[in-house]
Amino acid sequence: MTTNSEMDYTGKEILKACVDFHGHLCPGLVYGYRVAVEAMARLGLSRARDEETVVISENDSCAVDAFQVLLGTTPGKGNLIIRDYGKNAYTVFDRNAGRALRFARRKSYVYGGAVPEEYAGLEEKMSSGTATPEELKRQKYLKALDLLQAPFADLYDTEEAAGPEMPPYAPLSPSLPCDCCGEMTMAARLVTSEDGKRCCRACAGK
């Protein structure tokens, strides 16, 4: 049985960089990889050094790791924003050009790879709950390979936002001690209680 480690990444170095960062090849990572590559081509982007590129991801799936590697968008820089609606949709903003593209899936996935009978058998075992760990890994691998070769238009609808409202830059705020636990907390995140104490959200929720 073919495994992930046997894939030839020759000519696919940027995909390998995503896999190395994420830890394995899987469908979720490939979705993010395909969107990132398409956005780079359409918007003329390179990897962001600061916040010149912003991604809003409407899920918290494996896809976001591809954006971190290829687009340089990270939670730490504040230019990777996750709004977890559970939707396979992403908006990529180019601050310098004032443009944004939204990529959204509107079609159910249908396997179009080279081994349809094997894939159908694996899907059946997954649905019945009888698939072994190796069979689950194999199903993900076959789906990832299929997603890599599928025409992008078969995966996502792409829309250009007219006059997009750019997300604000990551806020800068001094840190102050929480009046309840004493731990340093971003001032903008402190919650003022009825008795006038300014507490972190963890303490305020107790």
C-alpha cells in the first residue's frame, strides 16, 4: 500500500514545505495549499513579512497551516483571522493593492482519481465505522492526491470583493496586572467589574 512518505515532491517543494510544517499530507492541508497558490498567482503575492497580506479563514482546519507557510499570515502577527463558521471558505486581502479575493466551496466532493473502486471501498468502511487506522490514512492520502490534481475551478468559486473593507491592523495595547490574579494582561482585554476591579477574562468568568 502506498504511504504518504513515498510521495515524490520533486517540483513540489512549496507543497513539501507545507507538509513538513503541518506534519503530514492530508485533504485539509491541500485545500489551504491550493487556495494559497491561487491567491498568490491572482494577486501577485509573495510571503508576507508583516501584515501586508491578511487571510480570513472561516474554519479552523488544517488548511490554515498552508497559509502560514506560503502567505506568511499567522495568528501572532494578527494577519490570520479565524472566524470558525465551519465553512470551507477563505478571503485573502492584499493591503498594498486594496484588493481581496474570496474562495468558497459550493460543491460536494466527488473522487476523481485513478483508483475509484478502492476509494469507494474505503469510503464504505469509513461510513460503517469498520475502517482500520491504516485504511483511514489511505483514504485521506488518496483524497489529497486527487485534490492536488483537480482543476481549481472544480474546487472553489472565486469572487473579487469590490472595494473590500480591509481588516484593521493587529492592535497594540499595554499590559496591566489583573486586579484579581495579578497576572499581566493586555489592557484592552481587561473586564471592569461592578465594584470597579479590572480583571482578566478568566477571572471575570469565575
